[in-house]
Amino acid sequence: MLYTRKHWEIESMHHILDVTYDEDRCKLLTRRAQENLNIFRKTGVSIHRNYLKEKKQTIKSSMFNCLLNDNLLLEVIGNITNCNIR
């Protein structure tokens, strides 16, 4: 049971990364660059997931709104202290 739960937790993160960042089509040449970019992507997803805990909005739309609104971006960044990055 625990194995199944962990598997779907990983699949859920992979799905979010693929939908939000189109990660499967990313063509970086070095393994180190892929790993570093993956860390930044997972950090961004975790920060937005934490910010959106009680809001009805997708991570992708939250990231897009932060691109358009500097005040919202600062609000999301200000919420990092409560974030659990996996």
C-alpha cells in the first residue's frame, strides 16, 4: 500500500512538471544541466503548491499570473517560509 502511494506521488509530480513546463520535450545536452533545471522546476512547483493550498487555481495559471503581476509574484515569494520543498 505504501509503495503504491509513493508511486502515485511521484507520478503526480511528473504530470505537473510535464503539463506546466513541458519537461518531456526539453532538450538539454548535459545531465548536470537537466538535474539543475529539474531542481528549479520542482522548487517552483512546491512554492506555488504551498501558496495555492486553499485557493481554487492551477499551478500553471498561478505561475502565469505571477509573470503578469509583480505584486502577486512578491506575495508568492513572501510565502516561501512555510514551504516544504521535496
